[in-house]
Amino acid sequence: MSADQPRTPEQDASAPEPAPTTDEPGRPGRPADDESARKPEGATATAVEEAPAAPKRSRFVPTGGHPLGRHRAGGPLLLASGLLTGLFLAPVLLDQLDYDIPRRAARAARSAATAWPGNGEPWFWPSWVALLAGAVAVVLVVVALAGVRLPDVVVGGLGLVLAVTTARAAWATLEVVNGRLWDLIPVCLICLLAFGLAVAGTAQSRAPDGDDAGSGAGGAASAALGGAGLAVVLLVGGATVAHVQAEGLGPAGPPQDVAGLLSIRAADAAAADDLAGPWVPQLDAAQIADDAAATGYSARHRDRAALLPVLLVRGDDVTADDLDDSWWLTVAAQGFDDEAGAQQWCAAAGLAPPACVPRQLAD
């Protein structure tokens, strides 16, 4: 068809529309034309660039963490921390009450309490293990009250330390039962509960993505105080039973085995530190090689305690080159500034060496 020939309406309808250009007023150009216009001269056309994929979240990368009061592991860990805190503070608090039952409870607690602040002589676990457990317990309580967010790995690590340390103290339950140290059963219960709660908290340390429906700092304080209160109640309850036995209203007997001697020494530790001087009269001594010998010496020490105030110390508690920690000594509960004062006490009591000799307590 020639250019001069007129077009019919059907041909006009079937003809494609011309592509819009930027020369037409009010008609924007196509994006492809704009993109090609912005490309530098000599560049070739490329496919549409894909948006970068979001990085996958690794399960091993610590997140922002969760407040311990709202963490699902917080409840068990804070209750365990409260139990240990109550156990360690019980000697300080209960010694302020001038009654037999609270003081018995304080003496029992010293078998597991740290040297500071309760002036304990822990034999349930090594002293440094008790100190580590106490430090972790305090950190957990302070962090929970402050509302600090902790990554799950940190919560799990603190719970693991608490579980391992309390496991050592819980193991002493066997020695307590074998030694018939019934007044220490509450201490065993505290250690067993703290161990179980620490294990439960460690197992739950992997928190969900969001905060758990806890009660925050208020709930943390309640859990810690509840644990501390439970520890004191258990200790006082055990001391009440021991008081009843001492009054002849129940089964009683001397502590058994080496664990029995350790419990007496721990109970007497505070009184030994409060003596007026470092020199004391030694009234009895024996080298203990097994549990049978320990039970026999425990009975001898108890007989002397029925006659006059005495304390039980170990060989490494005195400054003597001929004694080590296998020796156990019964000393009068009276201190003197020098050796002569202890000798005069022996003479006044009608006791001559070797029945009564001066010993100097170590610092």
C-alpha cells in the first residue's frame, strides 16, 4: 500500500500504538529508557539486580539477652541463690539472738557457710568452692534486681557453675547420714535443693526469642528472699530437734565418724576466734586414723564438755610442728595472752602435763 493511499478505520485500529517518548508533554519515559540514560557510555545492559538475602541468625551468636527476672531459667536459679545466701548469712543473723535454738542453728550452718561473713568452717565443700558458689549467687541476685539483660549463654554458664559447686556440698549428705549428724540434716536439705534448682535452671537456660512472662525485678526479689527464708526456717527447725534431743526428750548420741568431728569443729569455730587470747589449755588429744577412732574421740570430747566449757580444734589450728590435720584436740574455752596464763589455769584446775599443756592457736 502506498503512502498516499488513504487508511481505512480497521487498519487504524489494528496498528500498534507508538511508544511514549519523553518529548511528549505530560508523558513520562519508560524506566528502561531512564536506566539506559543513566548508564555510562559503553556499558552493556544487565539483568535486574536481586535484593541481598537477609543473613541467617546463628544459634551460637549471643543475642541481646533477657532480664533474669523474666527469663524462664531465672526462677530456679534465683531460688537456689536465695537458699545459699540464707545459709551463708544465717550464722551472722542467728548469733544475734540470745537463745539456744537460734545459736544451735548458727553452729549447724557453719559446717557449710563461708568463712566470711558467717565465720564458717565449711567441710561440706572446700572453702574456695563455697566462696565461688556464694559469689555466683550474689551476682545472680544483683543482676536480676538491676534488670540487666543477659545472653542465654551467660545464664547457662552461671547456672552450670552453681550446679557443679552445690553438687559437692550435696555429696556430703552421705557423710552426715553415716555419722548420724541429725542436726545437720537441714543443711543437707538446703544444699540438695540448691543443687536441684541449679540443674533445672541450667537446663532451661535456652530462653525463647521474646521475654518470658515473668514478673521482673519484683519476682526476682521474691524468689531470692523466699529461698533465704526457707533456708533459715530449715536451720531453725533442725536446731529445734537438736534442742529436744539435748533435753533428753529424743534419741541422742555423740556425733559419729570423722564427719562428726568436723561438724563439732565447725560449730566451735566462732567461739575459738572470740577467745581473749591465743593461748589455751589443751585437755585431750588424739591422732585419728579412721571413722571408728573418730567416733570414740567424739564420745570422749562430749564427756569433757559435760564437765566444763571446751572447744574442739584440729592439729592445723594450732602452731605446733609435731601436729598435723590428723590430730584432734580438746581445749578449754578460755584464752590467755601468753603461755604462762595457760599454765596457771592448768595448775589451778589440778592438772599437770601431759594432762594439761598450753597450746597457741594459729591466726
